[in-house]
Amino acid sequence: MVVIIPARAPEDFDAFRSLVRDFANWAMSTFNPGATELPPVLARMEQELADLPGKYADPDGAIFVASVDGTVAGCIAGFRYDPTSIEVTRLWVRPACRGHRVGEALVAQLLNTAQAAGYRRAVLRSRQEMTSAHRIYRTAGFVDADGPELFPTFNEFEVAMTRDLA
């Protein structure tokens, strides 16, 4: 059974940190095999994790942690992108926990929370190779968007998506 909780307690933030670091390790081995140092985006991530909840704090953001049958399985987070939009980030489901629709449940929880908080749009950016995540986002109603228009630091290896929440 999938259970999703908002991260509020120290142990919730520890679970989120562990999941995000799992993602970073996977990303490094997948996209930068043999690299000896973290790319800047992952190096900044460590500071973000040290400062939790940081930009994800209520009321502007949220962090959710999912478990499957009591095992920490996945996470998602969001933060204020602009006055009416939330940026979706940090979606990750541990490989051993896939197949339980954890990703779909996490995305739905974050979007419902964002809508209840008054956000009218959700935006995200993701690597092109992360097609499983893209399927989850598209199933949740996201559509491709103009990346450079949405994100000033958009890279050619990324995909941008948006979804109306109104």
C-alpha cells in the first residue's frame, strides 16, 4: 500500500535527503559515468538539502515522501516559481519500489496541494532521457512547453512542461 506524507518532522526530511541523494547517484552514473566531481546543479543540491525545508516551506512549497508497505519509496517537492505558479521538482521513486504507481500518486498529491494553495499553474524541467517521468507528468495533464521561455537557464538536454491548475 502506498502512503504519502508531507515532510514536516526531522525524520521526514532525512528520508527526503536520502531519496534525493539516491537520485543524484543514479543521475551521476547514468548521465556522467566516470565523473569525479558533481556538476554544479548537484553541488547546489547539497546546500538545498542542508537548508530544508528552505524554498519548499509552507505556504509557498511542499515536500512529500511516499512509502510502500512501510519502506521509503519516493519523493516529490515543489516551490513558488512565480506569484501564480509552482515548480515541480525532485520526483524520484526508488527502482525497487516502482510498479506501485508511486510516481503518479506523488504528482497528484503535489498538484492537489498546489491547487488548494491557490497556484494556477505548475511548471517543470527534466532531462530528455527521463521518459518514464515524462509519461507520469503527461498522464497528470502536463504538456510540453517552450523551455527557454520558461527557464532562463534552460539547457538543450532538457524538456520543459506546464499544466494549468485553475
